[in-house]
Amino acid sequence: MSFSQLNTFRCCTFSPSGKDLLSQAASTVPRTNGTAEVNTAVLSLEGTKQRIKKMFNKVDLSVSSYDTAWVAMVPSPNSGKEPFFPECVNWLLDNQLHDGSWGPPNPHPLLTKDALLSTLACILALKRWNIGEELIDKGLHFIESNLASATDGEQPSPVGFDIIFPSMIESAMNLDVNLPVGGSTLDALLLRRDFELQRGNRSNSEGWRAYLAYISEGIGKSQDWEMVMKYQKKNGSLFNSPSTTAAAFTHLNNAGCLSYLRSLIEKFGSAVPTIYPLDNYARLSMVSSLESMGVDRHFREEIRSVLDETYRCWLQGDEDIFSDAGTCAMAFRLLRLHGYDVSADPLSQFSEDSFFNSLGGYLRDTGAALELFRASEVIIHPDESVLEKQHYWTSHFLKQELSNNLTQAHRLNMHVDQVDDALRFPSYATLGRLSSRKAIKYYNTDSTKILKSSYRCSNVGNEDFLKLAVEDFNMCQSIHREELEHLSRWVVESRLDKLVFARQKQAYCYFSAAATLFPPELSDARLSWAKNGVLTTVVDDFFDVGGSEEELVNLIQLIEKWDVNARTDSCSEQVEIIFSAIKSTINEIGANAFPRQQRSVTNHVIEIWLDLVKSMLKEAQWLITNSAPALDEYMENAYVSFALGPIVLPALYLVGPKLSEEAVRSFEFHQLYKLMSTGGRLLNDMQTFKRESAEGKLNAVTLAMLHGNGSATEEETFIEMKSIITIKRRELQRLVLQKDSLVPRACKDLFWNMCKIVHLFYAKHDGFTGHDLMKTVNGVTEDPIVLSELQVESK
């Protein structure tokens, strides 16, 4: 059984190399309304793209009233009665909201605790310098009106709220602030604080100590400041937190802390963010989001610039990248997937024990764990035990968080389905255009996150990202819809619908092409892929059930001779129809490839088809003679008969780069093809083992057990084959990612894409049901994404 017998094909995103060719979208296939749709979409896309390109130059972080208040409380070393940073005090005076609170304008109703914490911090700062009495009164009124939220367990809490807020209340009382806090409420708050402190002190874990250091402003004079300073970074900060650093400087007058605080004021002016720096994480997040939503091809230069700079920082051991689990994991994954030579060794610092002994681990940072999990999937070398171990513990942790319904999802700005999808569909079994559709659905334009206060970074969550992704998806889909209609007409014109033995799977074949090669300018490659997919399905059915031995041999002879009269030299109408369709398709590919390759590739495509039909004939003869070849002999033929060659290889000539004769005849090229096809064949044979055994057909599992002299059980054979598949898959990805290569990366990506197709299909034992399959196909070729509906869901 060949790959073409499957009910569907699946693929991942392909991004061709070279200049953005959106303006050439309406070419190759005759179009009517689709052309107007494309032209309108192109104009709309340009403005959005330009705005996003500018975002690569600047990371936009919101300011934090809470952290600004703590910086404003830092006294001058010359006079304890004057602020060190009076500009921050002035900012507090100028930025109280109408309701008396301090914080972001138009705050989310679930962020009342955040507003309470920020407002009380600002009141303390103003009271500290005995100014803004009227503002203090308005702030106290806000606290009185919203104090019930402080003990509301359903509302999301800023990090450390249960310790910091009661401590600030005590500080306010010491400053004779007339806080509207009743005895019972205060008792409840203090009880919560004492309970958390007692619980943490009992654990006495390193993670707890990091947490205590992070919320130092809430511990005050009783803090072990010597312990806290162990967490000081090279930039002078503690945890990149202005509030923690300000509190530490107030107590210790540490020069590094002061240098960090001064750098904040120099960069941001009179108000500071709740975390800084965040530049590396924000820019890498941009790259990751644009790639996941399928629009990265519009920003190749910008992405390359980000990754080049990230690689430079990686080689220099930059603390900004290596000290944060999420940033380090994302940098590793993106750099490796783009062909940079990066070792997994730096990720060893985020082993299970190390992670849970860190601040992120104590806070159960699901976002960082998800990034570590994604990084652990990019194993391309046989000795990467660091990634193997990381994959094990992060998957276990994420499953545990899922079972707890990801109660902190609101804080992590993460959709539960993202974690669920990551666990259910490995990166090597994801379908590009479907994955993009899901990423678009899950993308949260509200980038609000909460640390000790809420903050936003427009580089991480942005309306323009979503708008571009939706418009791009729908624009491509309108082209795909017309190409599918073109393919259906071709099937009829080629009389393939007259072959009663052959399954009509053109929608599924085109689906795999559109999902793999979705950019508008790759129309010729899509149609080559889809037409050859249809033809390999027909030919496989012909060799399996539809043709006599005479017809099979006749078809092979016609392809070998090539320049023949199909009508007179075919022994049957069936052979004539099949050969004519193959010939016209190969000639069409040759004609389309010539301008790109500046040479004729027709003979190579003929050769690819000859290899396939000869391998299918050999399998048919084994079956006729009831032969049981050795497993190695079977696999040497079966990887070709799996029928991926005619689908993938001709398309390589149509994706853009020149593919030289030297490259095509190279060992590397052959290995890419063989590794892809071998993995697919084994996956196929494992799934069809029982049925094909009952039908008396050859199968790798059957032969392995047969030639094992009965010593290997079915379960043991499956385990061994899964291991072989994993080895082949990792070796294939390593070849695809390596930079020193005869085969262009844009071409190599197609081998990896097809590998992902077969892995996704076999992720479930029985593949997709008919209903699931049609829903999946329609998601790529028929059903547009409605932006307004996504915006409503996001809010």
C-alpha cells in the first residue's frame, strides 16, 4: 500500500526563499472574482505590514504605577527628606485616574487587586514626601470602595499580593494614613499573609527564597538583604524588577541597584515599567507569533536581523537570554529551526529540579514550561539527553496544569487550547495551514500580563498581527479555492473520473498542497503536488486492483519509451487514460520549471515516475509468486513504492531556487528522499499491519516477525519500528536544518513538510474519520476566518 492510498495528505507551512511576491498572486490559474479579492487584500495588507515592520525597531512596554511609586519612594542620599527621583513623584501627581486609582487607563474589571496594590503604593509614595493630600484622599476613597476585592479568591492576584498588600497597609498606618480598612478585613488580610509566610517557610525551598527576594518591598526591614543580593543581575537589578531594586537600594545603597534605576529613568523618563529589560523576549515572541500565524514570509529581513542578533548574544552567553527559561528556550528553538548552530547544553540549567527551585518554577510559570517543551521537540542529534529529559518533565508538568484547568491562564496570557494542542500534536506532526488557523484563533491581542502589577507589551499582543494574519489567510484561501476548481476540471478533462477502480481524492490531494505550499506565488508547485497526488492514487489503485499484469507492464513500457502514441500503443483504454494524464502533467511541469531552472527537468521527472511504477510492479510480482523477501530487500523497494517521489520531487523545481543537476544527483538529495519515505512507509505498515496480514499482502511488520524466527512479538516489533522512525525523522530534520548544503533550504523544507504530513495522519491509529477530514479540508480551502468574531472572543 502506498502513501497515496491514504484518505488524506497533510503538510506544514512552507516559506519560500527570496523576495515577497504577493503582488504576483493572481497568476498561473485563470481567475475571475478571485483576482479582485486578491488585489484588494494586497492593498490592505501593505499598510498593516509596514506598521508591524516598525515594531521590530522598538519594544513598547507600558509603565507601571506600582513600580514607579516604589522608585519615587527612594530617598536622596544627601537628604532623607527629599526624593532621589522627583520626576517619578511628579508623574504620580499627574497620572491619577478619575476614579481615584492609579494604574492603566480602562483597566479590566478582573484586575481590581492590581489597582488596589498600585493605588496604595502611590499613596505611600505621596505620603512619604507629604504632598498630594487631595490625591491621597481620592485614592483612599477608591480603596474603600473596592476593598472587598482584596479577599476575593476568584479575582487574579498580582504576584505577592497576599504578602505585599497587608504589609503596605501596615506601612500606611505607621505614616498615619487614615486607611478605610475595618478590623475584620484587616484581620483576614493579615491572616492570609501569615498563612503564606508560614507555608513557605516550612518548605524552605530555593524557589520560595527566590520568591521572597522578588517581593522584598513587602518584607521590609525583616528581609534578609544579604540573601536577596544573591539574585542581583549584571545590569544591577534584582529580577529585572524596578520595585524590588528600588527597595534594595533604599535599604543597602547598592551602587549596582542605583545604576539600574538611573538607566530606567534615562530610558523611560518619569515612569518605569514593571519589568525591564524585555527586548529579547519581545522580539523573539514577535518572530514566533508571525511564524505560527503563517505570515513570517512578509518579514524575512526583520526576522533574520532579530535572529542574527540573538545568535550573537547566544555565543556571548548574554545574561538576558540565558537567565530566563522562556527566553532561552524560545531563542534555542527559533535559532535551531533557522539553521543556526546552537547546542542544547545551556538548557540543562532548566532541569526539573532547577526550574522548580527558581522564581518561575515557584510561580508555576506555565508559559516558560511550554517554551521549554517546544524547545525539547527539536532534537536532531543522537546524544541530546538534555532535551529528552526536558521533554519528559515539561510534558508531565503541562499535563498536570491542564488537569488543573490552567487556573493561572489569565495571568500567563495563554489559551488552554495552546497547551492542549502542543501536547496532542508534536511539532513533527503539525499541519502548517491548520496550525496557522489555530494560532490565529488563539492569538490574544490583549497582551496584558500580571507580575507584581499588570503590564502590556504591544510587540507580544497586537491587533495588527491578527489583522494581517486573517487577511493573508483569507486572501490565500480565495486563490486555493479557484485552484481546487481548476484541479477538478483537470480530472474530468483527463478522463480520470472514468476509471471506476480509482478513488477520486482530488480535494484531499489539493488540500495537502495548499496546506504545504500556501503562498500565492507557489501556484505551479501546488498544482504539480496535487496533480501528482491524484495520479499516484490512481496508479496505486491500478497496480493494486484495477489493472492486469499485461496492463501494468504496458504502462511501464509507455513511460520508458515516452515519445509514443498513447491511443495506438496502449493495450487498453485504462492504460491510455493513465499514461496520457501522466505525460501531460510531466510536460506541464517541465514547461513551468524551465524558466526557473534554466534547463530541462522533464527527463528527471520521467525517471521519478519510472522508479515508482517499477517498484509497484515488483510488489505485485512478489504477491503473485507468494514471495516473502527479506526486510531489507522489501524496504529498499517499499520506500519508493510508498509514492512520495512524484508528489514531492517535481515540486522542488517550482518553489523558487535553482536546483542544480549536481544537487539532484547528490547523496544528500537521495538521503532526504529516502529518510522521508522510509519513515512514512514504516508508519503506514504499522497502521495497516492487521488488515494487510489478513489480505496476504506484504508488510514490514509481518516480514520483521517472519524473519525473526518467531522470536519477536508484535509489540516488540512495533517498539523497534517506532525507534527507527524516530531516528530517521531526527536525521531528516538535521539534514534539512544544516546550512552547508547543496540542496537549497526552500527545497529541503518540502521533505520535512511531507514527513510531518504522514506523522500527523498516523497520530491516530485510524486516521481521520470522513467527517473530521472534510472539516479539516474545508478549514484550509473553504471556510474563511472572520476577524470580527475573533476580536469578540479575544475580549
